Amino acid sequence: SLLDGRLLLETDAYAIRWDDQIVRSIGQLGAVLNVNAGRTSSHGVEGSFEFRPTTAWTLRGGASWNRSEYDAYMFPLIGAIGGNPDLSGKPLQYSPKWTANLAAMRTFAIGEWTGYVRGDAQYRDRMAAVQTATATVPASTRVNLHTGVRRGPFEVTVWVDNVFDDDAASAALFLTDPATVFEFATGQRPGRQLFQPLVSAPVPRTFGVGLRYSF
């Protein structure tokens, strides 16, 4: 706590070792198995701040750096299709290396009304969507703007989310396809599709006007 409490800072560092991690494997007939056969290490730093330079302004922000990777993970099926089954050193799924956020808000008076303007931004680095890290969810930056006025129980707001219409997918994962595995096992088809991707579409730019009354 600095500047007579107008500036607050927080930071930390961490190191995590995860033994006997439950990881995915594929049986000889294509069944998906969960086995305690993985080991992962994660370490990083993160920090945040809140600064109130005046009674009208509030600034908040934070950032983190994270490195999570498999120390030991053998996925035999990858070797069967010509890849390297040893996934040691691959990044852990859904663990972005960098994240950051920043927000600013200003309040002001309009006669008997109190107004505010707030902007915020979030950044997320790309992250692996599959164990081999050969498919990734792209990096994303979202900016939002909100403004409004309030008086007593009334509040009117105008807002825009995802101002720059960032179109990066929000998430992705790979699912097994039991139908094609069954067809392969029963000799109905020469090959099998083990996984099929499922991608979550991003929320596009949206905007609106709101009216609120508090009882």
C-alpha cells in the first residue's frame, strides 16, 4: 500500500509439481482411457495494481506469465501414426503463457446525476488445444466500453463489448468419434477418425442501452 493508500500493489510467484497426473490414452480398440501416467511442472509470476490518483479516477490492471509443460507423458498412439509419442516438454493444454488486463474508470457530476465512463481490455496469449500442441487456440484481445448516469434508484447505461470485433475462437477441444471407431472395429471402413475438433465461436461486437431501477 503506497501513496497514503491510493496505490495498491500485489504480486506473487509460484512453482507447482503435479505427479500421477490423469492424462488421456487410447486403447488398442480405440477406447479413450484415463490413466495416472503424467507429470507436469508449472511456474510463473503474476501481479496486479489499483491506483486512485484522484477521487474521480480509478485505474486497475494486472499481468501474469505462466509456463506449464509435461515433464513426462507417453501417448503411444501418436507413435503408431508416425509421430513422436513422447510429449515431454509440450505445453499443458489451455495454459496461456501471457495474460494481461487493464481498466480505467472516471466518475463525474451532471447536475443532480452522477455519470461514469469505464473502459477495460483483456489479453490472452495463444494456448494449446490438444496434447501434442499441434492445434492451438489463437491469442485474443478484447476491449469493452461502458458509460452511464445514475440518480437515486435510476441508472441508464450505454455499452459496447468487443469494440474491435476480435474474431479469435474462445476455446477448442478434440473429442473422440465413437461412430467411426465402431465402424473401423467392425470392418465397415478401412480407417478410423479418432478425434474431431469442436471450436467455440467468439462473441462478436455487441452493444446496447440499459435502463435499471433499484427497489
